[in-house]
Amino acid sequence: MARRRKYAVSGVEREMQTFKADVMKREGYTVDPNRPDDVKYEVAKELGVPLQPGENGGLTTEEVGHIGGKIGGSMVREMVRLAQEQLAKKE
């Protein structure tokens, strides 16, 4: 079942997908800009997690967490870097 994300700011869904694609490209992954969520399969393969399109009910929470953590962690690090850059410009 696909999860529907709700962002605090409406209308940013596309921008967040573009951000994810940009971050994961910088991390060295091949990302289709039209389907940035598919990078999870490449990350899973690298981590040895048998993630496949469709039902993945046999995966453990730990396995799924490794995939999401790798992607989300990269995005958070980039957001922190951007925020620090903006703060430095204000000083």
C-alpha cells in the first residue's frame, strides 16, 4: 500500500521529489527525474535488501529502515548544509 505524504506546506510535493533526485544523484545513484522514488531499489540493492516493486511484506522493519535511512539521512544532511549556508550569508 502506497503511503500518502502530507507536507506542512501545500504544493511542495514536486519540489521535494526534485530535491530527493538531486541529493541522490550527488550521492552517486542513478535517478530518473520522472521517478525519483525508484532510487530506493538501487539503494536496497547496494545494501543487500531484496526490495522489489509491489508487495514487500516479507521484509523486516530493520531492512526497510536501512533503505529509508540512507535516503532520508542524505536529504537531511543536505537540508542542514543549505540552512547553514543561508545563515552564513546573513551574518
